[in-house]
Amino acid sequence: MDKPTRYYSKKQEQYVAKILDMKVQPNSGATSFAKGDVADENLLLECKTLMKPQTERTIYKEWLVKLKEEQLGMRKLLSALVMDFGDNQNYVVLPLLDFKNLYECWKEINND
């Protein structure tokens, strides 16, 4: 019998939290006080996974709009969508201005 979608989602959330040294949100962000799937004091992440490997997937604007609203409501500095194609390779989608700020910080740290 195939495993339920929640199994794969939880596995992805735990992996992302471990890699980034963050915490998985209780009840996958379904509470009124803790939104998103993975978070720390500055960053809120929403994770989306596929159960079987695929070569394409849809990203819905409503996911990004809702995540931004939750980020602001929780007073986080950044938010991003973490997604995979069912192959355990995770990618990050974030607003261009957030990426610009992160890249400028990276350049400053690396004296570029």
C-alpha cells in the first residue's frame, strides 16, 4: 500500500529543518499562532513535495501570497517556498527583493 501524502510532507519538513537548523512547526502550521511548515526567529518556510518523481510542477501564486501574509503576521524577516519534484532535491522560491538582499549580504561577507 502506498504511503499517504502526509508521510512525504513530514519527511521533507524534517529534512529541511535539519539542514537549516530550524524547527518544524507544530501541526504543519495549522495552528493560529504558528504558521508555515518550518521556522526560526527570522525565517518562515512553506514546504511542498510530490509523492513520485516528476519533471514539472505547478507553483500557485496563492501559496506565495499566503506565505507572505503569514510571514508579516508572525513578524519574520523572510519567507520562502521550499519545493521538490518528488526526487528529494529541494529548491527555494522567494521574492526577488529578498533574494537581492540575501545576495548583497553574501557579497559583503565575502568581500565581493
